[in-house]
Amino acid sequence: MTESTTAGRWSERLLGANGWLLYLFLYVPIFVLIVFSFNDNQRVAVWTEFSFRWYGEMLDNDAVLRALRNTLIVAAVATTISTILGTVAALSMERYRFRGQRSADGLLYLPIIIPDVTMAVMMLLFFAQAINIASHVVRLNFGLGTISLAHIAFNIAYVAVVVRARLALMEPQLEEAAADLYASKWQAFRRVTLPLIMPGVAGGALLALTLSLDDVVVTSFVSGPGSTTLPVYVFGLVRRGVTPLINAVSVVMLVASIVLVGISLGLQRRSGKTSPLIE
Amino acid sequence: MATEVATVELEERAKRAESRRGVLIGAPAFLYLILFFALPLLIVLVYSFASRSSTGATILGNWNLNSWIRVFDSQVAQIAWRSLWLASLTTVFCLVFGYPFAYWIATRSDRARGVLLILVMIPFWSNFLVRTYAIRFLMGVEGPVSIVSQALGGEPIRILFTNTAILIGMVYGYIPFMILPLYAALERMDWRLVEAARDLYAPGWTAFKKVTFPLSMPGVVAGSVLVFIPSLGAYVIPAILGGSNTVLLGDYIVSQFLSARNWPFGSALSTAVMIVMLAATIFYFRRGGRTL
């Protein structure tokens, strides 16, 4: 792509300028936030001196800690279950042919397509109705249970997409070879298929975990008293204004998500394939 | 199986058993989605035909089309128009800056490409709420941008709580969704075709217009849909960066449930938004023809 003309050199320069400016646009807000989270001043944007004060206050704040605990519980439950369900859905869609498969395809893709506000509305009405009906037998309420069930509902689709992409890369002949060597269906799955699709399963699980840790809209619709998660709690605070405490909490959330990216990139490097998400 | 005589009937039976096994393996996931996704979808649809009591309770009965008639009301049209306009602007800005960006990455050396791509992936995976908050923090009247501007003798920046702020926030939030499919399309492209065009004396710009751009079209369509859909339904970004008097579709729907307590109308609205999204996605599958 080497250009010797003046026009070529100029377009090359413009491309580079656009590239670096876009990186600045993406990273400056994040860096400024990180720097100011170590600012001692009560007034957010006036720099006084470096301190861990707000991180200390965060650790003393019961509401933040409770929200963090709720977030981790929901994320653990939702990630585990949605990874299993998403993987079996991917296997059944990629490895078998059955009637009604196209409808199943629609059912699997729809949760990705619809906006989260719509998903939130669906979950609210469904659980309100379900709790109402169940009230004749047991008293249920909105809480960590409803949040987890809702998170699983939108996560399955994402896990299935990632695992399916991985399965599509794998040659089905490998399973046939295992069968020819008298491996049972289960042995072939356990010893051949599963290890090969493991990077996809892990990638799907990380995506589910990230989505679960990030979700604000759906969670705020189906959470009950005392079951606020960290993003919902922070969202509530942010709407009222900027505080140094939010800066500190935000940086912790940011670092957590960057660590997750690191893990996912590491997994991809080991498996030698780019994430199907880039595709 | 190998010792059996492969008659047509046996083969048919094996096929049926195989198909049954496929359904059985996926069953837990499909049942879950039927119960916790398809059924809720149906409930929303049913609610959109329900009526509302004067206290704001939803009456399941006395079915009518009132909520659906209200969806086509001029107030809603205005909100929908504003949301469509902002979502379109967001998509255009993401494309205008994202395309040269993806092109630039795709034409670097293998080594540089890896690093540059990771630098896009990090914001893509970072917590969305926090990234929006970072913009809010930066643009506030007492925020760092404003202070720098005042220190340089300028005016304090009053951009927060305007549509411009929402637009900046949405471009900031969604541009990675545009860059990644564009990059994938450009990277997969056969660059020898561009060289061939150059060998046939096509100037750089003509080669781009006639070869590169058409070949990257699937990426353009995929990226545009991936940006347009969340922008149209955006709730968090307008809530944090927008003013209290700029109502967009996302907050309008939410307010029907949390403050106005008009569930039938909110259900009709959210169904309508979903139909528009589905139409956009079907368009994408027809044009781009690729999965996510």
C-alpha cells in the first residue's frame, strides 16, 4: 500500500491523524476520571492533592458494599447457568438438524436484537404477573432471584453466538473419528468436542459475565427493595450529580472490566483464534 | 452401525433418532427461552391491548386499541422523530470517523494491527455506565474541560444536558460497535483486487470508490445496524447526559412504567420500537447476509 504520489502521502497523513485523534477521544475521558478519583478535594474537579480518601470512604460505605455483594452473586449465578444453557443450545443448533430449527434460531437471536428497554419492560410485566399468580400459594417478591432469571434470559443468546462460531470452525469428522474408535456419544463429547470448543465456552462465559456486571436497565426494572446492584446504585447517584465517591467506585468497576478483557484476550491468544465478536 | 445393512428405512430411522437427540440436547435452553423470553414477549403484546384504571392499575379485560392509537399521536411522533434523528446522526458520525479508522488499522503491519486492535477492544468491553459517567464528569460546568477553557481565558463550557452532549456520549459509547465489523470486513478483503485496479491505471480515489468500498459493504451495514439499534433505544446515555426536557423514546417508555404508570401504553410503545428494530435487522440480514 505504498503510495508515492503527493495525494497518497496526504491521505496517509489524514488517516493517521484521524486514528490518533479517535484514540484520544476514546481514552482521555477514562484517564481524567482515573486521575481525579485520587483527588482529595470535596469539589470534584478542583485538584488539591493525591489521596486514597475516596477509596477509603467507598470501603466504609455499607450501601456500596451491599450493592457490590448483590452484583457478584447475580453475576456468578447468571454466568454459570447461561453458559451451560447457551452451550447446549449452540450444540443442538450446529450439530443437529431438526424440525422447527428456524424458529429456534429466531428465539436465540431475538434477545440480542431487541433494545434493553424493551427487555426490561418484558421482564417487569412477566415477573409482576408471575408473582401475582404465585401469591395464591407462596409469597414471592422482586429481588436477586428475578434479577438472575432476567440476566440468564438475555445472556443465553450471547453465549450461544460465541460457542456456535467456535463449533462452526471445528471439523465434525473429529467426532466421527472418535465414534469409529468405539467412543460413546458422551465420551466423544467429553474427550473431543468439549476440549476443542472450550475457548468458545470460556469466551461466551466472559461475555455473559461482562454483560451481567454492566447491566443497568433490565436490573433496575426487576430489582426489589434491598436488592440493588452496583451499576443500578451508581446510576441512581450519577443522575443526581457528580461526586468524588462515584469517581472511585467507577474506577474500581473500570479496572474490573479491563482485567476481564485481559483474560479474554489471553484466552484467545492461547487458542490462536480471534474472538467471533470481532467478526 | 457398520455391520447393519443400510436400507432406506434404517437410514430414515437413524435420522429421526438423531433429530430427536438434537432437540433433547437443546431442550433446557429452548424451554428456558420460551418461559422467560417468548412468554414475556407475549404478555407485553397482551398488555398493549389492556385498559388502565384511573389509579394507574392495569385492567386485563375491556380490551381496546387505545394505546395503539396513542402510539401514532403527534406527541409520540415528535419524540420518535427526535430519537430517530439522534440515532441516525450517531450512526453517520460513527461511520464517518470509524471507517477511515478501521481502514487505517487494516492497512498497518501485522504487529501494529494487533496492538491497535486491542486498544479498541478495551473500551468496547469496559463498563458502559462508567464510560458514560466519564463523559459526564469531563463535560460538567465545573468539570476539567470547563476549567481548562476558563484558565485559557475562555467561557465555561455549557454543553452538558443538551442534545449535543447526548450525541457525543452515544458516538463515544457505540463507535467500537462500528469499528470492529468494519475492520473485520476490510481485513478479510482480497487487497490484490485493489492492486489490480491500480495496475489498470485507476487513481487511488477511484480504486477506493469502485473496489474497496463496495467490498467492505457488509461491514458498513453490520456496523450501522449495531450502532443504530442501541442508539434508538438508548436510555442510560440520555438519562445521564441529556436535559430534563429532551425526552427520547427510551426514557419515554421507562417513564410509562416508573412514573406515569400507564403500562398498556408503555407496552404498545415498546412493541412498536421492537418492530422497527426487527425491520432494521431483517434489512441487515438481507443486505449483509452475515450473522453477528
